[in-house]
Amino acid sequence: MKYRILIVKKLPATAMALYPFILFKNRQASTHQAIIRHELIHFRQQLELLILPFYIIYLLNYLVNLIIYLNHDKAYRNIVFEREAYRNDQDTTYLNRRKPFAWLRYF
């Protein structure tokens, strides 16, 4: 999958997928394969939802999680899109066999 790299030193995370860009906090992160796979999983999720709905669901899921967990890190890590990405970012073959809307299994 094609993507463009942007280095954003003040990024609040190590990396962030904003289709078709992957924003990285530094050059070192931009070469880390698990981080790249994680963000490419987000690209697939974004494309499945025609981009804008992805961000709406992402934000709503985060806000609900924040009420449930009362903790930013737990709320973030339990966003359905993040759960799929973290669960599979070490698997080098995941994107080749990933089924459409696989993130639904993580609700």
C-alpha cells in the first residue's frame, strides 16, 4: 500500500495515519516495520469507512472509553481500531489476509 511520510516533531504519538500520509515523530520511527504495519492497518480501516466516518467512530469510541476507564491510555488502547492494529502489527502477513471490516470483531 502506498503512503507518504511526514516527520512532525511535535506529534503527540510516535506515529499517526491520516490517509494517505503517515506522520512520524522522528525518522527512526519511520523505519520501524511494526509501527508502519500498525498505521497501514489504520489505512485499511479508514478506506473501509470512506475516511471521515472512521474519525467520527474513532473519536466517539475514545470518548465512551474515557467515561468507562477514566484513563486516557486505557481509553485509547481500547478503541476498536487500535485493538485490531495493536493485536496484529507484529504479524508480517496480516494485511495480506485481513478480511474487510475486521475491526468489528474488536467491539
